[in-house]
Amino acid sequence: MLYIFDMGNVIINIDFNRALRVWSELSKIPIVSLTQNFELDETMKLHECDEISDLEFTEFTSEKLGLSLSFEEFALGWNAIFVSLRYDVIEIITRLREQSHRVVILSNTNRLHQNYWPSHYLEIAASSDFLYLSQDLGMRKPDLAIYKYFLQSEGFSAENAIFL
């Protein structure tokens, strides 16, 4: 059996409001204003597919929100979305692998986050057999192509796979 785990709010608790709070503190823009203008939009999708650079994503998002932050300040906020690792899920993954099941991660992510979470959450890569990351594949969930790609890569049919 193939078990596929998502990362955000499955293995790692995330909260985009934490990014907005950091940006609000650094920029002195009221969080209400940032909250009203922030959305997980097409630019984020392009960033998650590595079709635009970190700098382009930062510039577009900063312009949209009215932020005048350095790249480093923007990244500090962007990486603040990570709250905590779900150790209970890591234990489940470990048990599944001990039972000879194949366990992979399939996640929409981006280079800015990729520069952050692997060094802060070493358990993710260590506990799984493989990581399928949107920015490496140039496609993202929920697009059908990414599911077809990793099932074919893994040699499993959908009937023998469980996505969590």
C-alpha cells in the first residue's frame, strides 16, 4: 500500500495569519488591512510550481499588500507560517514504514519555504520514503497531473494508495 501525506496542516501545523502578524509588526501596517488584501492567489500557485522566482513572488505580494520590506524581512514573515511539527503523524508514518508500506510526502510548497522547513523539521525527510514537492515538479495539488505523475513514479494504482 502507498500512503501519501500532505505536509501543511497534516505533518506541520501552519497558519498564514502568523506571516501577516510579522509583516504588520515590521511594516506598521494594521493587520486588518493585510488580512483584507491577502489571498492564496494565482501568484502563489505560480510560485509553488517554480514558475516565478522568490524575488518576483516577494515583490508582487509586497506590492499587493503595500509592504515596504526587505527580501529578508518578507521571508521572515513568510516562514513564520510554520507553527509546529505533528509528532503524532510522524509516529504514524514511522509505524507504516515499519509495516513495509511505502510512505511519501506530496506537498504544495515553494523555494522560500524549502529553504526553511527542512532544517527546522528534520523528521519529515527522515521519516518518509520520498518527497514530492510542487516546486520541484512544476505542478501542484489539486491538479490531476501531479497525482498521475507520482502514482506512475511510485508504480502504484490509485486503488492501492491513500492520500492523507
